[in-house]
Amino acid sequence: MTDLSAYPITRKWPARHPERLQLYSLPTPNGVKVSIMLEETGLAYEAHKVDFATEDQLSAEFISLSANNKIPAILDPHGPGGKPLGLFESGAILLYLAEKTGQLLPEDPAARYETIQWLMFQMGGIGPMFGQVGFFNKFAGKAYEDKRPLQRYVDEARRLLGVLDRRLHGRDWIMGEYGIADIATLPWVRNLIGFYEAGDLVRIEEFVQVRRVLEAFLARPAVQRGLLIPG
């Protein structure tokens, strides 16, 4: 049997199936990237809920695996060379899982780097900017009398949606074929107009291609399962 006892995180979240990849997450836009990827690839995994309500993400056990105390994180008992590997940062995890399984990332070097380009576009732009819209529209920032910060992030969110909309024109997915760039990006679009309640604010109806591809994404069975993990 695989032994993961050397990893402190397994003391707080014991592995019932230590031979499976261990996922430590929550169904946030970043969290569901990895659960959707796991569902799409068919890798066997065990999900553990990192509960923000009890500040699990600040525990020493979680930080021992995720130095930035952010979800998601994984512990793969069958990493490179057959040795366990722990990873945090959703973009890095998507790349790792794509290369591990040979799925959802093109083999052609040019297409591979173009995919990584769009993955970085999400990581550096869409995620942080949409998150700021959420803060100023739904959470503590909505109490600020000065609305200029909100407008700044709304304008940038609209700009990013425009970039994405132009990219999707005439394409089924960001790279033409479904892959990790879509898995990274579309949960954030869903969150912006759903949980963050900012659809009207960013005038999402103007981004026809984004809405079309989001609908196709949400219709995928693996996506529907991944959005609920961990329950």
C-alpha cells in the first residue's frame, strides 16, 4: 500500500485511498479547475474539503503542502519517477495533470505554448481582475462610497472579456479544441456572472461568443461533476 504518512497534510486529512491522487480544495473558480480536470481525464482521486469557515487553509498541515495557503493543492502518490509529488497553484496543477495523462494539452510544441499563453492570460488577468470585481460588487468593497475602484475593475473585466470574445470568434474553444485553457478560464466567467452577480455590471450580453462557449462548457458532464467537488 502507498504510504503518504510522511506528509503532514495527511494527518489532518487522512487518505482513505492513499494510492489515489489526493485533492485538497473547495468549489471556487480556482478549485474547480482541478476537479474538472480530474473528471475530464478520468484519473482516480480522493477529494478533501479545505473549509474556509474554520480557516483550514491557515493550518500548519495545509501550509506544509501549499506554501501560499491557497487552494487547490494536490498530492500525487505516483509522481515523476514513481515518487509522491505535492503541488499548489491551479495553473501548475493543470499543466502537470495534462502532461501526466497526455490529455487536453497539444503535443505540437507551437500549439502547446499557445495554450500555455492563454492559461497565463487567465492566471494573470481574468482571475485577479474578476476577483476584484467580486470584492467591490458583492463583498466588503461594496460599502466604499468611492466607486472609482469598482469602475476600474469593471472596465478591465470588460476589456478582458473583449479579448476572449474576439479569440472565440469562429472557434469552438479557445484553442479550437477543448483543453486546459478552457478549464482554467470558463469557471471564472461563470463565477463573475453567477456568484459575483456582476453580469449586468459588465454587460455580459455583449460578449456573444463568451456566452456561447460558456454554455457549451457547462453542458459537459465532467464539468457538471467537477463543479460540485468537494461536496
